[in-house]
Amino acid sequence: MAQPSLAQRTEASLAPLRLSKEKLAELSASFSDELMRGLEMHRDNGLKWRPDLCSLRMLDSCVFEIPNGGEKGIFYALDFGGTNVRAVRCELRLNNSILESWTKGFATGHDTDDPVVGRDVVQLLAAAIKRRDLNLECAAVVNDTVGTLLSCAYQKNSNTAPCTVGVILGTGSNCCYVEPEAAAYGYQGRIVNVESGNFDKNLPQTAVDRTIDEKSPNKGLQLFEKMISGFYLGEILRLLTIEIFQKVPPKVMEEFSLDAKEVAVLAAAYIAAAAASPAAAAASPAAAAAAAAAAAAAAAAA
């Protein structure tokens, strides 16, 4: 029996990544249903997350006022993202926050006698500030997604629609939103931090997605995030490259030898080539994708 051609292998690998309108509608409905289950879970269980009831944590941000641009006063905070650390300003007064889980690539003492997960990060930060003898006080802790919503609400033009949703799609992935019936579901604040990266209902996982989850330190968790976030994009492309080409340079066999920056460069080159010769790209999208995968292999091997 003849072996599949490169174009055939490429098409077989890419086909599961193309979602029909029906599948997208199914995913949308599943996510909407999960949001409702999460609200009911919070109403019935308070701060306790019940993963058997809902994959979304649906956390209370305790933020009950949305900025309108007229606020005064400057508060400095540290923004710890998956890739960058930034200084930001916020107008809040929250003074405690327990770290439930850490999904970034930082080492936070998991294998030591001084772990961060499960502890009050405000107290830990305050202790570190005191050790450095800095004249600072930790006044607020907000999730980066909530901070994004608040920042946009603060900066938006007064004649535009209210800002009610915040989305992070970077190294990690998450969203939050303003819940009109928050009080009825037991929330102190109006903004619900969904923790959507852990969504796991009806996800169209591929063999590559399952491999990444299997080898991850938090197997079975953050499934949605592992399929779309920047931290995993390079690894997704690397595994697809191996699946398509089968024989690749030794460097490509190394886990996480491709990162999201390289994926972005390759995607930009592919888009530019398709724009320059749309007829060729339309005639053989699989071949064009195979060429991009070859470029990925070369980038990883470099």
C-alpha cells in the first residue's frame, strides 16, 4: 500500500483544526451552559470550587464599582503576566487574596517547604517589601483579566458602549465579565473572574492536544488554555511538524524548542506569501501549510 504523500499527511493533520459553524455554535452553547452552572455553584457553595459541578472557577473579584474615568488617586501595582512583569495603576482597596493555583511558568516553591500556592500572596508580598525596607503598602490584588476590564473601562470614551468583558489571550488565557445578577449568586463584587482556561466541555482535542496535556505538570487541567494560549503554540506547531514530516532534525525532537514568537514570524510569512499569490495558496492550501511546517522545522533546528 502506498504511503500517504506529504500533502495528504498535511491535510490529515490540519483537518481536525478546521471547525464547522455547527461545532462553533455547539462550543458557544456549552460555554454558556457552563457559565450558568458556575453561577449556581457559587450561589450554593460560596468560595468552594466544585470541579464536579463546573470546570470554571467563577471567582469573585470583589470589585463592585467599574471605573468611569473620573476617579482620582494613584495606586501602583505589579502585574505578573506569563511573560512580562509590568507596573500598573488601579483604584481599588482589596487587601487579601489566596493563590488557588499557578498556571504560569514561574517556580513558586512547589517542591520546597515554602510554597506559594494556597497562601495569601498579599502577606507574602508585604513581607518581601518589609525585608527590602521599602515604603510601600499592598493595597489591592486583582486578576490580570479583571485589571484589563477595569483599565479599558477607565480609558474608554464616554460616548461608547460600557466595557463589560475582559479577555486575556497571551501566554495564558482567561476572561471575566460584569454579571448583572452577581448579588443573587452570592458575589460581593460585580465582576466575575471566569478562569476560562480550564473550560473542558466538548473541546475538539486533537492527538497533539492530548499529547501536550499528557506531558504537562497539570494533566487534565487548563485544557482550553493548552489548545489556544501562547505558551503552547510553539509546542503545538512542533508536534504537528513531526506528525507531518515524520523525519525531522534532532533539535525539532526537543520539547518546547519552538516558541510563540517564532510561530508568529512564520504565520506572518505565510500570510504575506498567500497575499502575494492568492491563487497558488487557494489551489493547494495543504502544500502551503506543509511549506510553513518546513519553515518551522528549520526554525526549531536553528
